[in-house]
Amino acid sequence: MELFTNQILAGISTGAIYACMALAVVMIYQAIDHLNFAQGEMAMFSTFISWQLMQWGMPYWVAFVLTLAFSFAGGIVIERALFKPLAKAPILTQVAGFIALFSIINSCAGLIWDFTIKQYPTPFGSSPFLGSQLISTHQAGMIGVTVLMLFGLFFFFQYTRMGLAMRAAASLPESARLVGINTSWMIALGWGMAAAIGAVAGMLIAPVVFLEPNMMGGVLIYGFAAAVLGGLTSPLGAVIGGFLVGIFENLAGTYIPGVGNELKLPIALALIITVLVVKPAGLFGRPIVKRV
Amino acid sequence: MTMMLNVKDLRAYYGQVQALHGLTFSLNEGSLTTLLGANGAGKTTTLRAICNMVRSTGAIEFEGAPLSGRSTENIVRLGIAHVPQGRGTFTAMTVEENLQLGAISRRDKAGIVSDIERMYDHFPVLKERHTQQAGTLSGGEQQMLAVARALMLRPRLMLLDEPSFGLAPLVVRDLFKILGKINRDDRVTILVVEQNAQLALELADQAYVIETGRIVMSGGAKDIANNEDVRKSYLGY
Amino acid sequence: MSAAEEVVAEGQAVEAVPKRAMTLGAGTSLLVLAALVLLPLVAKNFIIFQMTMVLIYGLAVLALNILTGGSGQFSLGQSAFYAIGAYASAILMEDFGVNYALTLPIAGLICFAVGYLFGQPALRLSGVYLALATFALATAMPQLLKLGYFEKWTGGVQGLVVTKPDAPFGLPMSQDMWLYYFTLAVTLAIYIFSVNLLRSRSGRAFMAIRDNEIAASSMGVNVALYKTLAFGVSAGITGIAGGLSAIAVQFVAPDSYTIALAISLFLGMVVGGVGWLPGSFVGAAFIIFVPNIAEGISKGLSGAVFGVLLFLVIYLVPHGARQVAIVSQQLLGKLRKN
């Protein structure tokens, strides 16, 4: 029994990573109604920027805030320059665009900062949290920041004019224009916000997985899976999904024989898909009622 | 009498296909006009062209200001509300959120709140369902919601595309009564596209009949309703 | 547009390719075929080998085109079927001494069965969810191939070496040239089969499902049957491509069949033009040659250069090679008029 609870707790702490990434995924989905495969790479690049700023002597929180601003602006620029021209193209073509962006960012990061692993500092320290051997102060800090962002996002989407406008623009762009919303700018803003959230995710994750250009690959997939599990329209679902994915992953690794590190990902995905077959809109997704 | 809307030589295209062949008409301020014609005549295209939702050439002026070159959302912000075919309801959002979205381009919070209350007075069924997901409303209720949402803009001109579509006759009568009231009390100029010519002609003062992208008849609604030849040739009854 | 059409417009993610435009005209097809037949007589062995790979990848992209462009189902898992086909051929040839040509239909059938079975649970998923499910399949495959249980047959991490066949009947041509013609013949057969499939009733059923699943089922199309059939056929063709690759490359190993391959095939489909069968080979050429070109331009930034080239292609022709073909056709039409 104790092993079981330990695995659950361990799963929650790794799950915080996925929850954070999942929030960024849901953010972009709320804005543009599909997923951006280059999001992990953008988060990685932002994290490298913050690392570079610290290498140049800036204190952690200054670098953190500057990186957020840079990421927000960067997200908008990338959308306006690279994806706005593709807005009328078929969705599969846009997906190819995301893949191209992924390739470009990953390659550039590798050239600028090379592929050796770097240490990345945490503002929370890494001592045991409240004396527990399973959760460090950093992981607790990660969970805390993620939950904070979650509340922020929830509040933004449910209770602000801008959030409402963004949701409208993503769900029915033509109707949104008919109430006077500039849907094109809503998309740009969505990208900016998603990039900023991704940057936070990257900066929280890097202390754990170490900073290198390929650090976000696996995390992004788990982030997607968590977002989908939670229901793509629900930030709360994304966070809970993240924790659940962390737990699934850990339990699978511990209790299913023959499952080493390599098979954890497919098994976790298989579990998620099983849930989806039963609940196609995800755990917290609002199934949209369509009258045919 | 000022011209609310002035349309000159409007031609509209879907890709290579030309749907409108030089429409010219105008709407007086405060009038209630109906645009009639058979399926595919170009009625919807006309409304879409006014809001720049389809490629078109020609001059359109709203309260004297030219609309060419403006994006749909900017045209809307000038004070033109468009209730599209199919209603365009935000089905995933609540009734109240749909109304808030109608006013999203306005800055006066107090005015918006009081307008929402006014909408609930006009349409009590919306108040009943104000926290429900809009997609769960019936066709008639969604149409009420679409009209209410358009009114939240405090528009000077309202365009409606086949509001009677898919609705039971009694519901349509109620709806048209409300449209008449809005036109008279709130001084909103209205252009209604309809296939249900009979009811539309009872409601409107002015009427245009359009066929394959051209206006073939215009005049007072009563005159057109009483003209048996016109009714038989163009309106089917 | 009525309320019902509103639902339809929202659901359509894969655009329809008009049936008439699905293939090259007869004249162009014969020209291309002639070029393909004559190529080995003038090219070096290595080029012939690369052309063989273009045909093989082209088949895999074709299979994806049938699945996505034809029946509207997304798949990021084609690399799994490719791997199964490759390993099936390799094991049959090396462990059971089966003739290389015979391994192909067997690999095809095995993959058809796997694809058909996978299609069953996939019925309840679509769009992003199906993409995730197929992604899981693709990431699982290399790991499954490395598992200790199967090492006896799969050769574990090192994989298996495959013997390249000689030209039969003592024909005076190199192994590469023979393999090229053999692959060309198989490709032609599958291409003709696919074109006919998409023109048949089944093909129309696929496309009805792609365009509007609800309407299709209300018209009496057995959606479940055709969706799983599409998966099966697509997997089967991919499996044959995999088998051919095992013979051409002369070895199979788990890390040759990662998610990167599935993503490449997807890119090949987009570059060629989704749903346009001839484009599959243009797309295959893109994914084989452009990464090399990128590396030639800049070794350190090869990924970035590839990304930029990919962007250029999708800006200029968002609908892929099909767009180029249509524009050329229009230009030729104008020239003929003058």
C-alpha cells in the first residue's frame, strides 16, 4: 500500500510538469481551435533565452519577466509573419507549417547553444518539501505556479471581455466578426499568451529534466495527451489531466511487468485513449451539443 | 429623409461565378424593407456583400460613409448588425454570454447591463434559459437569441437573413411582431431577406424582388402584395 | 446555409479532391511511365537505388493518401505498419527461406489485418484524438521491436540483415537495377489498384465519409465497415512498401521506423497534395532529397534549412503538387487556345 501511495505522489510531482505544458496547449487551442506542434520548441527556446540572460549576469526574476515579455512578443511575431499567410490554407498544410517551425527552432537552438546538457536554476530550492522525500520544494513550487496560472487563465476566459472574445473567435470566427471582433488579432494574441505560458512551463521544467534542445519532445506529447484527456476546452481539465498522466505513467512503470522506460509513453497514451473512447470529449470537456 | 444605406451597381462573385449583376437600391432611415426572391436568387449574397463577407465591386454607403475596403468587423462596428442564415449562434456558450458578445465592441458597461435586461423583457424565454448552453435552445428560441444579440450592438441598421427558416408559423408571427416593434420603437432600419414572401410583405413598408442577381421589382410592400402578376411570377403564390 | 449545413462546414477538415482531378491524364501518365522505365539505363547505381526508395516511400504516402485524402481519417502511425511489413519480409526471407517476391503479399495481408483491427477502436476517435492514438502506435512500435521477448525473431536492437536478390533468369542487370524494375512493377500494380479503388463504389463511400460522416451514414453507407476497410487497405499497402524497403536497404532495425518516419510520410502527403495519388511520388521525392539538400547547404543548421524550404513550398503551393499540376494544365489549355 505504501508503495502505491508513494507512486501516486511521485506521479503527481512529475505530473506537474505535464500539467504546466498542458495549460499552454489548451491556451493555444482556445485561441486557434487546433494544436501547435512547435509549442514545445518555442518553450525550450524561451527557456534558453532566460538561461542566456542569467549567464550574462541578470538575476533570476528579472530574466524570468524579460523572457515572458519576449515570448509573448515572439509568439505574436511568429503568428503574424509565418502563420497568418497560411490562414486560408487547408488545415493539414498548416500542420506541416508547425512541423517546419519545430525543425527550425530545434535546429537553431542546437546551433546557438549546442546539445550538451546544462543546469538550470530553480527559485524554489530543491530541499525536501515539508520533510517529505518524494516532493522537493521545487516540485511544490511547480505545482503552486501551475495552479496559479490555472486560476489566472480560468478567470481570464470566463470573466473578462477579452477572454470571451477570444473564445468566440476560436469557436465561430464568422459569427465573431459579425459582432465586431477582430478575429485575426485574437489569434495573434492567443499565440502570444500560449508562448508566454509555454515559457513559464519551460522554465519550471528545465531544473528537473535539464536544459538542452531536445528537452521538450517527450514533455509536449504528454502535455497534449493531458490536455486531450482533460478536455481541450478546459484549463482545469488540462491540469488535472497532467497530474493523471503523471500518475498513469508511474503506475504503469511500476506495476505492469516488462514495461521499462521506453514503453511508458505508449502505455500512457493507450490508457488515455481508452478513456477517450468512453468519454470522447475528455474528462472535463464540454461536449458541444449540435442540432443536426 | 436620410439614406441609411445606398447601394450602387453591386456585383458579387463566388470564385469565378458572378452572383450579383449590378444591384442598385437604397434604404430610407427608419424603414423596414424586405428583399424577396427564389432560392439562389442572390438575397443572401446581397447581405453578405454589404458586410464584405464575399468578393464584390460597386459602391455601398452607410449613413454617407463608404464601406469599401473595410473589414467585416469594422463595418459591424459602424452600426450594422447582421443576423446570418443559420443564426450564427455561439452554441458552446451560454445565452447570456451570447448577449454579452453582441455588445463586445461597446465600452459602456452600465449600458450593456441595462440592455441585457431590456432583451430579457423583449424575450422572456431567454431570461428563463440565460445560463443554458445556447446550442440546447430550440430553433425559435435561437432565432430570438440571434435577434437579441444583434440588438445588443445598438445598431442603426439590422440585416436579417431568412429569420423564418425552419420555424413554426406561429413562432414566425411572434418574431415578425417583435421586429416591427423594434423598427418603430427603437428606430432601427431593417432589411429582411425572406423566402416566406407573404408574411414578409405584411411586415415591411418597402420591398425589392430579386431574381438571378438582378432587381426585377421594387415598390411599396402593399402594392407588391396586391399585384397578382408579380406574386405569381416571382413569389410563387 | 441552413443550420444543418453549419454543422457540416464545421466538421470538414479534409478538403475534397474532385474525382476527375484525381490522377494525371492518360498522355502524361504514359510519359511519366516511359521516363521511369528508361531511367536505369542512363543512371548510376546509387541514383537507381534512390529512385527505388522514392517509389517505395511513394507507395507509403499513397497509402496515407487513401486513408486521409480518401476517407478523411488522420494517421500519424503509418511507420508502425511500415515496420511490421519490413520485419515480416525480413523474417520470412531470412528465417524461413521464403522467396522475396512472395513475402510482399504476405506482409501486405498481415498489415491489412493489423490495420483493420486497429481501425475498430479508432472508429470512436477522429481528428486530434485519432492523431494521438496513431501517434501512440508509432511510438510504441520501435520499443516493441526492441523487447526482449521478441529478440529471437527480431534481432533486438541490432535488427536483421536481409539478402538482396539477384536478377532472375540470369538477366544481365545489377541487383539495384533488377530491384528497381521489380519495385516499379509492384508500384504500378498498386497504383492502378488504388485509382480503381477510389473510383469504385468503395471509393465513393470513403469520400462520402470524409466529407460528411453523418450524411453518409444516413444515406446507408456502412460507415464502420468502410472506415476500418480504409485503415486495412492503407496499412496493407504501407506494409508492402515496408517489405520492399527491407529488401532494398538490406536490413531492418527498430530505430529505422520511429515517429520521424511517420511525420515524414505526413509531410510527403501534404507536399504532394492531399488526396492526389500521383502527388504521392512528388512528396516522396521531397522527403528523400530535400533533407540531403538542406544538409548540403548548412551542416549545422540542416534542420532549420529544411524547415525554411518546407515553409517556402507550402507558401507557394499550399495545396501541394496538385496545385502545380492544375496551374500547368490551365496554362497548357491557354496555350492550345492561342
